[in-house]
Amino acid sequence: MTDINRSFLSWAPPLSAARASAISATEAEAERVKAKAPIALAITEGIITQDAVSGILTAGERTLQIKADGSVVETKRTLFDPPNKRRRLEETQARQNAAISAERDRVQAEGVDIAGVGRLDLSTASLTLFNGLVQLATLAIAAGQPFEQTITLADGDSATIDDPQTMVTAGIQIAQHMAAIYAHERELRAAVTAAKTAEAAAAIDVRAGWPSGQARDPATGRFVASNG
């Protein structure tokens, strides 16, 4: 950082009248100390620094100690955030979080493929229905009773499930897929929240990494074609 201006009162956060007076009197006080005072004097003054690489200006203040021999030593330096830095970061985080919500809804709306069944819709109503069907299938397995249910697929076609274990497996796959969606959403939101600058928040790709709804073979983990 390079100091480019020692008087920035019109740009930086406002200083008290007493501090402003001290800043304006720095040179005179230094001369007085050199000439007469056998004691050290601490003075706080405003500064503006410029980053040598980015050229960004940053306001701040520093404390100078004027020693009895007239030498001046900087004992403390504090740099303030540019006035709009926090606002830009918060606005960027809000946009990114809104985009994350939209991507989550998009991925969920695409549904999930269940091998041997087809692509299932993951709307709230469908999830409630599937949850009930899984419970019925579980009861049928426990009682050794037959099970048969016809469900509507995401594309409007229908599929009949006559094996209760298939229904239970479908329920597990749906739950795992939904859990993966929301786990990724949490990861993205945490990354956006942790960003320290607007540029860092904007650089997070909120469209990447979402789980695929394509069916996988439970044994191999590989994608398989849906029968739907």
C-alpha cells in the first residue's frame, strides 16, 4: 500500500472535531516538540492508501509518535473498508442465494429416474404420495401381503408397481436424491456466506455440482436407462 494523501476528511468516515484539529496541527506540533518539548507526543491522522496492483483506494488512519529528538515513528495503522464494499458484498450474496434457490427448484422439478419404473415427479404432492405408498409397501412386506399400485410418472405416463420391495427401493432412492439436493444447497450457501468480497461471492458457480436425477444401478453405481 502507498500513502497518497494525508488529508482525506472529505472522503473518509467523519472524524471528531478534536481529532480533526489534531490532524491539522500535526506539523506545527512537530515543530514545537523539536524546538521546546523534551517529551514524546502521539498524534492520530487520516491517510488514504492505494494498492499498487489493483489501484483501489482505501481510507484509514495512523498514529504517529513524535519523540523528544524530533523523530516521527508510526505506531499504529488502521484501514477502513471502502464505503460501498460491504453493501456490494451483501447484494452479491443475496443474488447468489436467490440463484441457488432457483437451481434447487429446477433440479427437483426434473425428477429422478427409478430403474425399472421410470422418471418420478418430485413435487410436494408427489413426495407426500410416495411416502404413503412406501409405508403401505413396508406393511405389505411385514404381513406377507400382495402389493400393487399404479403411479403417474413425470411425463404423464403411468407405471404399475406390483412388488412392494420395488416401492420401498424407489422411496429410498427418492429420499437419497432429495437429501443430496439439499446437502449441495447448504454447501453453496455456506460458501457464499463465507465470501469476504463481492468478487469472491460472484465467482461461486451456483449451477455446478447438483446431483443428477438419472437412474443408477444400485450394484455398480453407474447410470442406467430408465424404463419410463
